[in-house]
Amino acid sequence: MTSDFLEKEEGSQNTVELSLYEVRRKIYPRSVSGVFAKWRIVLVLFTQILFYGLPWVQWNDRQAVLFDLISRKFYIFGLVLWPQDIIYLTLLLILSALALFLFTAVAGRLFCGYACPQTVYTELFMWIERKIEGDRFARIRLDGEEWPWSFRKWRIKLTKHSLWVLVALWTGFTFVGYFTPIKVFAAEIIGLTLGPWQAFWWLFYAFATWGNAGFMREQVCKYMCPYARFQSVMVDKDTFLVTYDKTRGEPRGSRSKSADYKQLGLGECVDCSICVQVCPTGIDIRDGLQYMCIGCGACIDACDQVMEKVGYPKGLVRYTSERAMLEHMDNKKARHYIFRPRVMVYIGIMSVLMIAFVTSVFLRNPLRVDVMRDRGALAREVEGIKIENVYRLQIMNSSESAMRVQLTATGLPGMHILNSQGKEVGELVVNPSSNLLMPVKVRVLIEDVKPGTHPINFDIQAKEEGPNASDALRVRDEKSSFIVPR
């Protein structure tokens, strides 16, 4: 009896293990045309023209957008950001997160369906696949056992993957071109002088693009993307989502075009399953809202075409809200609930942060100064009558013009600023988008100061020069301390 129980228990465990493991079923999305398909094409073209073209745009004889990690400088058109400008990156990340929350609260996963890189490159790769292998049923036959491997099948597959690899390599090349001057990067590839790290990231990003867009596809959206998991907490009954109207559609069933479906006891859904065939993640929208739905609207286009053919009203699958579905509202009335408190809070916070960001960038002083006491050289007596403190000054010029800098110190009588050779510091020149690090000595007469720590100020004034120079006088006032030993 015990052995029988153990066998049954072992069998039940095996059943559980098998049920928890799902073998991936390859999805063959069917091509579809319509309003949302056109929007996807527009967004794919827009994002890729922007992504591939931006590194080639020049600004003041340099790359307009360049994240130079080696020099620790970010160039964004006329804006040059240093590590000290991390606050701008923080604001941009907060704004991006709030924008994602806002779009999700208004219309679900719009970003996933139209602008996410995974979606965009999957669309691009599927377009190549359709051109080479054909539409859904042709691809199913090609991958089926009834089509054995032959020269023609090898040729089709190799052609497809060759084009995929070319797109992936160009994508990886462009990605690295945002961190390394793209013209220099291209010359290094042609001259076979590419560095190991550049080669690694180029091939790594190309491989990731080829693998994610060519093979993993919906698996990234289903299992790897965290956004799919927490979107449910950001939507409510007034969020517009891709929704199947069960009131109109059920009970579903096939029928002839001339048949009266009401007399047959059927709904408007003809159970053609085309909405499933066009779905890039392979779900059935008729089963209700699912976290795998990326909101691309392909099922809406497909269903509208079927409804048009059978002579039924469009909108069996449509973008609408839960409230509109339950209360039988049209979209015009449902849109009155878009600007609800949650949405207004998002808009209000984003507006404040956006105004703060733009104002801060517009009023940003391109002159930055850091004053650091030299801890290796304490206060000392020189020439028998003076006290000397040593400092390290870092003067940063984040503008596109050279700066002529005047340096003075105040706080104690008779202060003199000397360079490392002991000469008076005169006018300094700081090149565009660069910094100047220099040690300076500050001296005062012993008889003019008392022992202890005295606050002092370094006053820095700079004037830009050059064709793009601003007429404004750049001023910085940095505080430090002067130590007089007892």
C-alpha cells in the first residue's frame, strides 16, 4: 500500500513539473493593414531615422550627440554636460518614468506597442522575413516537416539571416557611435584598428538585436520585460485599452455572410481567429485583458476588416475603457473621463519638472569652479614674514567658446595668488568644453592675520570669446578656508 502511494505521489509530482514547464510555440504573425498598422510603420520609420541618423549630425565641428565616457563629457547639440551635471540626467529619468506612467494611465502600453526598441526591431525583422519567406502560412509550410531541407530552403534561410545580421551589425555600429565619434569608429573598422572594447560592444549589441528581434521576440515581452508585470497597478476603469466587446461578440461562431446571426443565437464574432493570427505575442484578445498584450492594435485592424467583409459594424475589438464597455458608452463620451485626478497629478508634476529643467538649462552657468585644499601641503611660513596655503583649482568651461578667466581672492588683507612657480596668477585661458586643473598658493603677511582658521573667497570672472561667444560675464564665487598655524 505504501509503495502504491509513493508511486501515485511521484506521478503527481511529475504532472506538476510538466504543467509548470511550457515549451515555446513559435508564433507566425499574419500581416495586416489598417490605421494602427500605418501608425506602427510611421513610428518605426521615425524612431529608426532618428536613431541611425543622429550620430552623423554635426554641431560646431563635432558630433552633435556624443556620450564621451572616456572624457566624462556628454555633448547634446549646444549643451555640454559634466559629471557635476548629474542632476539633469536625474530629472530626465524622472520625467521619462512619469511620462510612462501617464501614457499607461491614459491608453495602456502605448510605448510597448509603438516605440519600444523590442517592438520596433521585431517589426523590422518580421518585415524582412515576410519579404523573403512570405506571409504566415508560407512560413509555416517552410518550417514544417513536409518541406525538407533543400538548396532552395537553405538559400531562403541564409538570405533572411544575412539581411538580419546586416541590420543587427549596423544597429550595433550606430549604438557604439553614440559613445565613440562615429566617423572615427568607422575609420577604425575599415582600417582594422578597432579596439577590443569597441569591438566587443559592437558585436554584443548586434548579437542582442539579432537574437531578441529574430528569435526571442514575444518571449522578451512575456518573461523579460518588467513593465508587463506592473502595468496592472497603473491602469483603471477609465484607461483606454485594446478590448473585445463580449456583449456584441458572444456567443461566437461561424456562419454564412447572408445568415441572420441573431436567429442563429450567435453574436457578431465569426470566430475566424484572425485576431489571434495577427497578434505578435500570440494571445487571444477575446479572453480579456492579459499582461502579454502590448497594445499594438493589430487585432483591431484585423477585426475591422472582417466586420467590413461580413457587413457588421466595426469596433468589435477596439480601443476603449472598462467604464465605456460596462456602461455602453461611445468613445467620445468615454474620453471625458481621461483627465481624471491621477492623470492631472502626473501632468502637474511633469509640468513643474519640465519647467524647472528648461529653466535650469537656460540659466545654466557654463563656468564651474572647484576649490580643494591641498591636504599634502599644510599651512607654512615662507620668507619669514608670510603664511602660505596651497589649493588645487579646477576651472571647467562647458561652453563652445574659449574663456578668459580672472582670478582673485578676498577675505583677508593683502592676499596674493601665485602659481606653482611662485609668480602672480594673471589671466587664464580655458579652451572650449575643457577644464583647467592647477595648483595655486595664497600668501598673506603674518602681521596682518591672527592664528586660526579664516574663511576666504575665490572670485572668478570669465568672458567668452569666439564666433559663438556670449556677451554675458560669467562669475563664480567659491568659498574655502585659510589656516594660520599657532
